[in-house]
Amino acid sequence: MSAPNTLRWIGIGLLGLPLYGVLTFWSSLNPQPDPSTQYEAWARFVTTNGYVLKHLFVSVLGIIFAMLGTFALGAYLTRSRAGRLGLVAMVIAFFGHALWLTIGGVSTFASPAEGQAYLAGAEELKNPPTSLVDTLQLATIGVSILLGFVGNVLLGVAVWRSGILPKWAGALLAFAPVLMYIFGLVYALTIGANATPPTVPAGALVLAIGGAWIAWSVLSRPSAAQEAVGVGAQPRVQ
């Protein structure tokens, strides 16, 4: 594949970043009830057809778009003076998204089954005993959030330092995980909510804007072949 075509495909891959932001924003507008305080309401919420469809085609698909966009951004940054930082950040963020994809699968398919069992009379599910599964799931969530935060902040820094992408788009990219993860954690610890904090849709919107800015910057840039043709077509000065 020629270099111009490769860059075009990378630009298309970068669209995964704003798509992830938009889908995450949409999916977090109607958060599920807090199962620690409203278990029956949560059970009814997760057993609806809309919950499964929304999680599968919005939340999980959004994570897949994030992985594609992250990979494309790391590939594009190799052309810049922040290439090494971009690649390291891409790997860290990619693994964070990959781990979160497993949590998305649990929420999509296991939560409805748990809700159905509870509504059918298995009330012991409301306060289940602690098991290794719970510990590993909590650890996976923690590692995923840590990798996602560090990787995406570093990607924003790499964009800022790249010299080939808009600096302030990188600033938005770095600020989005602060809203989604740090502010979200502070909200959860202070308010005590065990559901999606309002800082998540705010961060997703910031990510969508920054990602769209980066994708547009790459896709609207003339390819090397077009630039060469443009230079060759200029008349010579005698």
C-alpha cells in the first residue's frame, strides 16, 4: 500500500476517537440505578432489552472504536518528534481499553442474568458472599482505569509535543481522562454513588471534540503525492 493510502487509512482509523467519545456520552446519559442502594430497581433496569442492545452496540462498540482510534493515533505519531512517547502511550492505553472490554462483556451479558434471577426470587443475590471472582473483577477494573488514564494522558502529551497535530487537541485529549477517571473517582468517594458519575459524559464530550479535531486535521491534510503535484505544477521563476 502506498504512503498516501496508508495515511488515509490512519486518518479514517482516527475517527474511532470521536466515535468513542460520542457513544460513551450517549450511553452515560441514562445511568443505571446504584445496585448497592437500589438493587431491585437495578435488576429491573438491566433486564430490559434496551439495556442489552445499548451495552452491546453503544458501550462495547465504543470501546472497540477507542482501540482502533488509539492504534491509529500511535501509528500517526511515529512520523513526529514525539513518536516514541506516542507508541508507548498507545500500548498502555490499548491494554487499558482491552481490559475494560472484558468488564463491558460482563455488564452486557452477566448483569441481565443476575437481574432476572433476582426478580425470579433468588434474593440472596442481593448480598452475595465475597469470592475470588469479585476480587479479580475489582482488580481488573482498577488496572484498566490506571492504564487507560496514564495511556490517554500520555497520548495527549504526545500530540501536544508532536509538531504535526494541533496542540490544544492534545490538551483536550489529556484532560478527558482526568474528568472521566480522577473526577469520577472523587465523585464516587464523596457522593458514594456506585453508578456512572456525571463527570463521565463531560469527559466523553471533551474526548469527542479533541478526537474529532485530530481526525479532521489528518484527513484534511493533503497527501504527499498531492503536495508533490502541487509543487510540480507551479511555474518556474526565470
